[in-house]
Amino acid sequence: MSFNEIFDQYDWEEAKASIIAKTPRDVENALLAEKRTPEHFKALISPAAQSYLEYMARLSHSLTRKRFGNTIQLFAPLYLSNECNNICTYCGFSFDNKIKRKTLSASEILLEINELKNHGFQHILLVTGEAGHTVNIDYFLKAVELIRPHFANISLEVQPLEHDEYHLLHQCGIHSVLVYQETYNKQQYNTWHTKGKKANFNYRLQTPDRIGKAGMHKIGLGVLLGLDDWRTDSFFCALHLHYLQKTYWQTRYSVSLPRIRPAEGLVQTGNSITDAELVQLICAYRLFKEDLDISMSTRETETFRNNIIKLGTTTISAGSKTNPGGYIVDPQSLEQFEISDERSPEQMAALISSLGYTPVWKDWDKHLQS
């Protein structure tokens, strides 16, 4: 059974009501469970779980240390292009924003990666807008060939691709692929995605399956918190994760928890998630899947990122630029969203060390991969 078939068995409003209806007893049952299910996850993200947050945080910390030790992996995003054919109401790269578009050339990519290597990075995340006529599989393969000798770990966050394209990227050296559904609310999806290939909800929903079948080492999921009801979206994301882990059991998984940040042309959604609720969500994911990588970006403030390092996060970005050429080539080009934590990689590494953790600049070696 595909995830689309599983997804079609659920109703958004019914799932939302089920989460809200969870009781303290449901939360306690979830906390005591040896193997937690998506139904347990509902309880852990419910309003009823808020009074259990301190206990959840202690348990999340313990499980994270058990699985990942006292390490925090550092990575940097490298934006290759802000060209995009989609109109998305929350994104600075949206096609209807009349701004300067830029796609990095080979020489510009080399300048950017040299700057990142000077800061010690060995894990890099390649990011583009979705413009198939410019940033397509041929561009990605050439970019990866150029970048691969310089980094131990290359991840990719671009438009959904076909299975054979993911297979080529895997063979070329891509370690992981991140694809975010943004929201699992199918009825409202086209409110936020009004034009372009991204407006095809089902095609995007099927993407992790294509990645899994290509044998990729890691798949990253996530929703844009604040686009719709964060609890319901997170439940469907957890359901998706649960299916993928059972289906592609040799693959590792990560989840990112981005909140909407100010961006050029942004339309406000009115669906907020507080700091306390985001902490609850981090802990819920850790209790749900103790081997899950949980990533936190520089969208969040210094204070918040300082405090969540011990609560379940395993991967964190530092010194990020969200515009193509932002590190050295073209610092003034359009950002996808505003950065909140502007500390340098060196400052973040020092902070991590001061908290008793070891900053790790890569998470695997090719000779160790089976």
C-alpha cells in the first residue's frame, strides 16, 4: 500500500478534532508506551500534553543522548539559485515577486564552497528554487560533480524529481534528499500554492517514495509550521514518516521544523506556533522515533536555539545565507526568508561546546557506508 492510499483514509478535520480531544490519560499512556504509534504521537502534540512538557523534555533529552551521544552536527545551506516557476504565497522566491533572479555559475559555486570550507564545514545542503528549465537534473549533476571533492556529505533540497533522476543523484554522491510537503491539508493546499508544478499536491506527496526506491541514504521530511494548523500538519508528517520507515527500513530519516519567517511578498497566515509548542513538538518527535535526526535552522532566535540543543535536536545550521551567492559572490541578492540567528559557525561551535556537547562537522564517512 502506498502512502497516498494511507493518506486518503484520513480526513483533516477529523484528525484535528481527534488531537484536540486527547486526554491526560491518553498522554500518560503515550509516555508509558514501549513502542509509540501515530496515535500516541497525537496525544504527545495535543493541548493535554502541555502540562507534561517538563517530563517530556527530560525523556527526550535522555533518548537523544542514548541514540546520538553528546554530539550536534553542524551544516550550512548553499543556495544555488532563486529562480522559481511556482507562486507560493509565503516564499520570497515566488514567481510573482519581481526581483533579480540569480543562478550560480561553476566559478561562483567554487567561490562559495571555498568560503564554507574556510569555516570548517563538511556537510552542505544544496538548495534551489523550482525552475526546471534552468535548475534541472543536468545542472544538479554538474554542480554535485564540482562540489563532491570538497565535502564529505552533500544533501539536496530542490524540486521533486523522478525516480531515475534520484537514482542518478545517489550514484553521483548525494547523501540525503529533503522534500517538504509544506502542508498536508489537501483542501487548502492550493490556497498557498497557486501556480507551478508545486501546486500538484499528489505528485509532491509521492516524492519520498521515489527517493526511497532510489536507495538514498537519508530522506528528510517536514512541514512549514504556521502555514496551517501545526498539530494536524505534524501528525500527518509523523504518519508519513512512520510509513516510510516501515517501507524503506534501510534508509535513515530526518525531520525539520521550520516556522514561517518574514519574506518578500509574504502573506500572513494567522496560524502561529509558540516557542513552548515548538519545544513540545521537538520532544514529541523524539519520543515517537528515537533514531530520528531533528534539524533546527537559523530561522529561530539565538535564545531559542541555545535552549533546544539539549532537548532533542541533533542537527543545526550556522552562519546561514538563504540567497544564491550570499556567502561571498552576491551578498545582496534576494533571501528566501529572513535569518534570525546570525552567529558565525565558530560562535555556534563554541556555544555547543560550552553546553557540554561536541560540534560535529560531518555525520558519516564513505568508507563506513555499507
